[in-house]
Amino acid sequence: MKYYSTNKHSPAVDFREATIRGLAPDRGLYFPERIPLVKPEFIKALKKMSNEEIAFQVIEEYVGNIIPRDHLFKIVKETIEFEIPLVEIDDCTFSLELFHGPTMAFKDVGARFMSRCLSYFLSLEKRKVTVLVATSGDTGGAVADGFYGQPGIEVVILYPSGKVSRVQEQQLTTYGGNITALEVNGSFDDCQQMVKSAFMDGVIKEKRLLTSANSINVARWLPQQFYYYFAIKQWDDIGNPPVISVPSGNFGNLCAGMLAAYAGLPVCKFIAACNANDVVPRYFQTEEYKPRPVIPTISNAMDVGEPGNFIRIEELYRHYLPEIRNNLEAISISDEETRACIKKVFNEQNYLLDPHAAVAYCALKQYQENNPDDRGIFLSTAHPIKFPDTVEECIGQQMEMPDRVRDILKKQKSSVKIAASFDILKDYLLG
Ligand SMILES: *Cc1c(COP(=O)(O)O)cnc(C)c1O
């Protein structure tokens, strides 16, 4: 399988090259030259197959012969070694819980898969790579956990001091080993700017092979298809496929779902559930695509003003908006609606939503008001305990703390405090 750049000014590359590069040299995103279709027999057989077998079949063609089959199977198995249950909330609404992984957010799947692929590639070349990422919260933890102990990889994570939750900070700063957390005295935007500058700096490039682990990397993007297959495996009425509501920020997760549906997975329709950062819902209304400055919200992992992966959805449907609209609705939900929703679902269904899942639930309910016969699934992308302040305020009581969280809060934090300056990051990377 070859991947071309969406900007069309760089040569097509294989899965290995696309994983190591992240972004194409012309700054485009890599996209598969051909979408491998799934056979109807495969869909019928889902219920009888193990998650590992399903995931392996889905990803095999995308990787090609770059990784030997038995090693790829091992990578897939390690990637998804936790449960991904579909939980009934009411007759027509189901939650796909993606937060049972080590850092309790769905990003674990992509980070675990990518880290293991990268390790494999580097082991063949005896090269060392530095993974450099800025995080506003969830990405950092998933990357730290996914890459911890992987040979040949050093990880440097920049996070804004005092602006991530306590649990998130512990998940970034307590690994040690090949993981370094740089605690930046500044904002997430500062962190991101510093990382961007590092990728463009010739001197750093000579000294280190840098790669990014953000969601535009094909090795993080493609394995996200897995959980849509697991959802359909658990769906009770395959003749009437579900609407799937995806809480979206950078649109990587949603785009993976749409790729799976394009390949033949039965899905009635997708909903792009956005918070106040509504570039895509606005685009659908006005047919004008206008990135906007970020608006901070309580679902902060979705605070994105320029959704990086949306171009892949356009690519999938050849930039033909009516076709995209046939498959996708886009709905924006306010913080007020999100809070009301957390409270209501807790009181009426005794189910706890995190703010991101609440946006998806709320968007699904709005859709169902106009389409009462469509049953649906929303993706629960994070465990509510990761956002205790918001959730506890909504439900008016404290949450029970899982043992895993208690354990991580006890660990010793270790970070390197730095000013929000590229020169200081550069010194660190060269030193
Ligand atoms: C990253 C994240 C999202 C957004 O996912 P995208 O693939 O960027 O659209 C949603 N919910 C949570 C909890 C996240 O961490």
C-alpha cells in the first residue's frame, strides 16, 4: 500500500515512511492510494471473531508487507488488550466505552499502535528517534504510556504548566525512563509553537531524527477504525445499522470511522459532534470553510480551531460536499447544554458521561429528535474521572476514584520546568 500527500507535491511512500515522517514534505497529510473494501462475509462473521482477528484483518492491507504478519498480529494484540464494551443507555442510545485503556482515553489505541510500529522500523535500522509532542492534556499521557520502554525511542512532551488536570499531569510526568516531560511556563499554543519551530530548525534536524506523534500520523489514525468494527460486532440489529456520534476536535477519530464505512462497514450515518469550536458545522451551513481562533470549553480535548484531519474526509469523498453531507451531519453543542446533559443522564440513567462523551450524546439526541426511528451509538472517549471538577460540579457529588487513578496520584512527579522560549527547547534538544 502506498500513501500520497493530500498536497500532491511529494512522492507517494509506503506505510513505514509515512509513519516515520508523520507529515509529508510538502506539509500535506498522507492518504492511502486505494481503500481496501471489506467483504460482506467479513461483516457477517464479526460476531464470531475475536477483537484481535478483526483488527488484524482491518489493518493488514494498510500496512502491506512492511511488517511481517506474525509481528503485526502481536502489535495489534498489544494495542487492544483491554475491553471496548457497548453499553445500553436507553432503547435507542448506546455508549461505546473507549476509556478502558491505560490512560483512560481513546487515544491509547492509536498511541500504542504507532509506538510499536515505529519501534519495529527503528530496530531494523539501528536508528534512534525523538518523538516530540505538545499536549493540552490527553495526547501526552497516551503517548507517554504507549512509547514507554519502547527501544530506540526517546519521547519529549511539552505541556502548559498549571493548565492540565491533576490526573493528566501525573500521567505525563511519572513514567521516567525514555519519557521526559517539559513543563512550560506558558499556554498550550506556546508549547505547540515551540514544537513547530523545532521541526523547522536545521541544526536540530542534523542532530536528531525528530518525529511527531500527533493524530495526523497514519499509524495513529488508521487503527482507530478498529473500534467502529467492535461497535458493529456488538450491535443487535445488523439490518438496521446505527447512527454514530463522534466527539470531534481534530477529526482523526471521525475520519477513521468514515473510512471504515466507506470500506463497507454498515453505518447509517455519522454525526460530527463539536463543542463551540464549530468550524465544520458552520461549513455545512454556509459552504464556506473558515478556520477560527480556539474557544476554550469544558471539553478541552476538542478545542481545535483548524481541524487537521478534515481534509482526509474531503479526500475520501473527492471534495464533493453533497456526498460528504449524505454521510455526515455536524452539530455544535454549547458548554451549557453539555453540563445539563451530564446532570440529566446521571440522574435519569445513572450513567456518568465525561464532557466529551456528553457532547456526543447531546448531538445524537438532537439528531434523533428529527429522526426518531434511528437508533444510535455515541463514543465515550474519556473516563469521567479525568475531568473531576466539571463532572462533580454537574452531578453535585464526588465520584468514586478507581484504584488505578489512586495509584497514579501517589506517584512521584518529575518534570523539567522551562520558560516558553524556543531557544531553551533548542538548547535542551541539542544538549
Ligand atoms: C482527542 C480527543 C477527542 C477528539 O478527537 P479527534 O480525533 O481529535 O477529533 C475527543 N475526546 C477526547 C477525550 C479526546 O482526548
